[in-house]
Amino acid sequence: MALVVMCGQPCSGKTAAAACLAVALHSSSPDLTVRIIDESSLHLRRNDSYKDMVVEKNLRGLLRSEVDRSVSRDSIIIVDSLNNIKGYRYELWCLARASGVRYCVLFCDTEVDHCKEWNSNRQEKGEPAYDTNIFEDLVSRFEKPDRRNRWDSPLFELFPSRDELVETAPVIAEAVSYLTKKVDSKTRDVKVLQPTIATQTVRTTEANSLYEMDKATQEVVNAIVEAQSCGLGLAVNKISIGPNLPTIKLERSVGLPELRSLRRTFIKLAGQYSLSGPPPPTDADSAKRMFVDYLNRELGA
């Protein structure tokens, strides 16, 4: 049904907000399956999970994998973690899109001074808390969600330092309505993400299928780089890569590092997710069509 991404500074009230949301969802629909995925559900402790960049990256990978296994059209998954990096929130948004479910971000907008005070109180009580150096590092690297980004929208904002966190809070009620409202052809205020061809798995028994996709996407990247180079600094809006193939539409100049990143993401998505229905064709032209469709959507956003 949906994927809910909690977001906020360390000790900003995310866990309490996630619990309130889960209770409110159950109260709204008793038969609803709601699951909270967090560090403790993976038997991980906060300080151990954020003590350096390597283990933090591993933590995000574990959470992402668990979300990937759990998200479905029959349940609501709440990711109760920092989710402090916008690129990571985008990855979670992609998982929701590939599964064809609703998506939203619940942001606990708490002042850093309050977060620091709450963390200190937890330390004094012997409750799970962050070491001071880890807390300061996480605070400095926090990337605030922006509702203008697809992966941060819709954005529901809570203010735990100012308002009491209860399941009957107006913002919680608004989020519950968004997550549980029935959708039909007339619904305009609820968006169910739709999978695209770029999120389909290339299911084939051919041994060279991955090689063909890798080769085809590289040819598209080479064509873009060459066309922009031949433009001698002038804007190149449309690039043809061959007969009977779609045109690449660019609204701006795109550098090679960005193209390489988009290519890696496309190949990863194409090989990671599986949707019902017949598998897409795996010849070079079909791979190019898929990649061009992905580029036009991502670069035109």
C-alpha cells in the first residue's frame, strides 16, 4: 500500500512519531498491516551503526534491502531511521515506485538544541543515545527534505519540541488519510507511484543479456557526449541515436560524470526489480529505448 520515510535530526522525535502513526493507522483500519523498520529491528545499536562512514553505509544498505523485501501493495512500511541524506531518500522513493505504492515523508522538524538536550537526557537515564561526537557529526551532515523534490513529496511536517506527539495530532491524521484513502479515477490528492519500464527486470536465459545492456547504454552515453562535443559549447536539445529509436531530449548540457551515474543507476534498477507480465525484449535496440526513456524522464524532471 505505502512506504513512509521518517526523517529528522538524531533524537528529534522520529521514533515516537512513527509509533503514533502506526497506532493511528491501526485505529483507522484494524485489519491494516503496518510494520516499522529501524535499527533495533535489525538488532543494531545506534552508536555502532554510525561510528564511521563505512558502517553507516552498510546500515543504509541493510535498511534498504529490508525495505525492498517488505514493501508491497498489502502493507504500510514505516522506515524509522535518520534518512538524512537526500540521495538515500531518492533510493527509497525508487523502491516505492518500483512496487507501485504510495509514498510520503514524515519530517520531525526539531531544533538542534532540543535534540541535543533530549540526547543528553537519554544518556543520563541510561537509555539508548548517541555519543556526543557521533551526534555532532550527524547533525552537521543532515540534508533537510524539500517538498519540491519528488522523493520528499508529499511532506508531512511535525514539530515535536513545540507540539505534543499523539496519534490524534492533525498532521498524523492528515498522513493517515493520505495513506489509507481509497483511490479511484476522480482522486486528485493522493498519488500512487507507477513503475516504469526502467524498473523492470531483464528476465532472460541468454548468457549475454547483461553484456548487451551494458554495451547498448554505453553507446547512448557516447552519442550524447559526442553530440555535445560537436556542438562546440552550444546547447544541443535533441540527439538522434539511430533510425526507429527515440530522440534524446536535453534541457541542459549534461557532463560525463552525471551520465555515468545515470547509466549505473539504470542498469541497477533494470536488474533489481521484477514486475508481473512478460519480460521486456533484451536486444540492443530495446535496451537503448529503455535507457533513452529513463534519461528523458530523469533529465527532464
